[in-house]
Amino acid sequence: MTGSAERIAEAAELVGEAPREPVAQGNRTAGRAPDFFIVGHPKCGTTALYEMLRGHPQIYMPDLKEPQFFAAELQAGGVPYPGELPRTLEQYLALFAPAAPGQRAGEASPSYLRSQTAAQRIAELAPDARIVAILREPASFLRSLHLQFVQAVIESEFDFATALALEHDRRAGRRRDPHSYWPQALLYSEHVRYVEQLRRFHAVFPREQVLVLIYDDFRADNNGTVRQVLRFLGVDEDAPIAPAEANPTVSARSPVLHDLMHTLAVGRGPASRSLKAALKALTPDDLRRGALRALRSRVIYAEPPAPDEDLMRELRRRYRGEVAALSEYLGRDLLGLWDYGDAG
């Protein structure tokens, strides 16, 4: 084995597998590794960027937006992630087999930035890969993340301040939510160790292969930021790209209705599976999916309430040191951009 095949074998050893040789498919290879990775964070425009990039004719991204393959340690100890994720290197590489010759293949897993192991594992497989990270002002990021976690039934505590205060007990193992399939994600402070996270990628990739974007820039100039990413990936930056805004932040109106919606969507446990099976038997697929979408948009979720300004000020004070360190690390005044000058 030489070249990419050798790297695939080395990467498989790193994740504890014995891979097969890549299987040729005409001019394509089943063992193809991605050319670029959108590594996070969540709630920072990663989904919108994924949707826009996959519309480019020179880019291939699989329908599965978040394979999460290189951040397996973040799933340890929790209920298995709902849905079909690749569990072997062969399954993971198969996601990119449909990429046409000449296309750049990529994926978007926001958990990679927080993962302790993803950067090294990605570098073992694809040392020439391009890495895209998106960072957001910590207070607004964590608030949006909490709302997303509640919606996804990762977080059971609906009150943001209470959820933050639970971190100490959760870290010590005293407060585990048996219904959450991702308990490690509820250690909110781990999400905003920005400099530490970037250093893991800079330790294994040259600086010119890592693009760090700021969420404010993406929001202010969506098209210009995407063109910057296209240049970074070495594809035609003038190709028409439709704008996208995906995964909007919402809040749940009612914990009871929210839990019912989760039961219908996921169907965990004998009772919930029976309810889901009964509804499936009685209603056509299209009608059922349409009804669930309407229920979600009109009844279950609503625009989030205004943030608690006292809590947001406290979070800005808490994370001012991280923002100052990130400003120095990136050579950009994020203290000024994010209005952290008085947060001391």
C-alpha cells in the first residue's frame, strides 16, 4: 500500500480497525478520504455553510451532514446517537465514494472542534485536508446552543441559567440525564475553549490549511464569506451559490408537548414505539410528516424570548479572558467586535 491507501490503513489502526484495501469503482475509489472538513462550532452557521457549499458543482458533500466519525469519544457513556452514523472506516469512506473526479469532497461535523481526538485522527487520514472553523461570541453562542439542545432532547433543563449552574454536578457525575443521548455536550464551558480547540488543529495542520471564520462576518456578508471559503478550497469562487439560513434558533413552548414530539419522532421505549407504530399504520407517510412539521412549527416551538441581560453580562465577564486570548491568538480585536471591553 502506498499514498492514500497507506494513510487509510494508519488511520484505521488509530481508531482500532483493520481496514480493507480501497475498492476501485471505475475512475472512483470507495476508499476516498475527504478533502476538507467543516469542524464547528454548532449554532455558528455550519449548517448554512454546508448547504451552500454542497450546491457548488465542484464540491461533493454527503446527505449525512454530521458523520461525527472522528469524535467518537464524545459519544462514550451516553445513549447511542439516534440515526445511522458510520461506525467503521469503510462505512465512513463510502460516504464520499459518489464524488465525481475533480470534485472536492467534504463533510461538516461541528463536534470535531470540541473533540480531544478529532484533529489528530483527521490528520492521520488526510494530512492535506483543509479545515474550516467558525467561532461565535461566547454568551450568545451558549444561549443558542442551550436552546438547540433542549429542542434536540439533549438538555432536559429548560432554564438556561439553571442548565449552566448544573455543570459542576454533571461533571462530577452527580446529575446525569438518562434521556440525553449526549451527556458530555452539557458541559457548556467546554464548548468555548476556543484557543485550546484551535491549537489542536494547528498542532497537526499547517496554518495555511486552517481557516478560522467569525460568525459575525458570516452574518454580515454571507456571500463574501462563502466566496472566501471557496477560494480557500481552491474551487471556482464565481459559481452561483444560493444563500441559505438553516437550523434557526427556537424555544419550546411546553415541556410536555416537546416530550410528546420527541416520542413521535424517535420512538424510544416500548410504549413510545407502540404509539409511533400505531400512528404510522393509521396515516400515510406524507400526511404524517406534514402534520409533524406543522405541529413543530405552529405548536411546539416559537421564537425564543429575549435573553436575560444580567445573565448575558455575567457570561461576558466569565469568558472575557478567553476572548482576550483568542484576540491575541488570531491577531484580531474580538474584545471590541463582541463588546467585551467593559466586561471585567
